[in-house]
Amino acid sequence: MSARLRKLVGLIVGLVGLVIYAFAAVLLGGWIGQFSHGLELAWYVLAGVLWVPPAGRLVRWMQALDPALTTFGRKPRRRRS
């Protein structure tokens, strides 16, 4: 997959995933809020941090080098002088 296509796919997946995650976090936060405001606050702090590792992996995948443009697995060619 080309880098350009990978970034487009990552953008779409990231935006859709973030909307779904935010919706689920708010629904769960409202349910938890019925029991205790302290638990609700703790949930929102936790939910505010839990999205970071998956987003980081997505960004790392989006920024990966295009294998067709690298010399991985091969020795780089030397210029003859």
C-alpha cells in the first residue's frame, strides 16, 4: 500500500474510531455517573488517556516507510568513483 493511500485510510479509520470511542465513553460515563460522581470523574480521566496507545499505533502505521522505496533486506548500491 502506498504511503498516500495508507494516510488516507488511517485518517478515515482514525476519525470514525474516535467518534465511536467518544460516543461509547459518554454513554458509559453517564451510566457510571448514576452511582457516583467521583467514579464518573475517574472514568472520564481514564477514558481521556485510553485512546492514546491505539492512536499512536495508527499514526506509526500511517508513517511507516513504503517498502517499495526502501532498501530493507538488500545492500544499498555503492556509487563507483
